[in-house]
Amino acid sequence: MEFPDRMSHKVVSRDEPIFNEVCELLELEADQVDYLVYEDFDEVDYTMYEDFDDLEATETWTPEHRIIEVYYMDGTKEEIEIELDSELDETLKRLLGDL
């Protein structure tokens, strides 16, 4: 599943071997989740973010949170913010690095 309007992401669908483990980490009921979209910052152009425009030329801005979009079987969507470089974020990066 691809999202052409996104710069860098990973999709975790129900048929991925790590789907249940990712849902468990995020404290989600796996049987209610259709798929998840994970923001991957490795290749992101930070100038696309609004906060980037507010900086001085000498400042470096990077996001503080990663967004994971959860798409449920009933058609609803939820966004989960995870602090970058937190224990949960590091665990997810390790798991999703294999996709």
C-alpha cells in the first residue's frame, strides 16, 4: 500500500508478520485495526514543516514527535504521537526496520 503524497513512511498491514506486535506495543486491539502508517524521518525534508519557517538561518529544527496513523476496520482513523528517541520509538524503529 503506497501513499504518493507522503515523503517517507512505512505501512504496517494485517498481513505483516509484526502487525500484532506493533499493535500490542501501541496498546491497540489488533482485531480492530486495519493498518498503520508510520512516519519515517530518515529521508524527510524538514522544510515542509510549518515550524521550520519560524527559525533563524543558523538554527536547526527537527521534529520532536513521530506520528503513527491508525486506520480501524470500521473506517475511523486515529493519530498517535510518540516522542522521538523514546524507548517506544526505538523499539518501533527496530521492529519496522525489517519491513
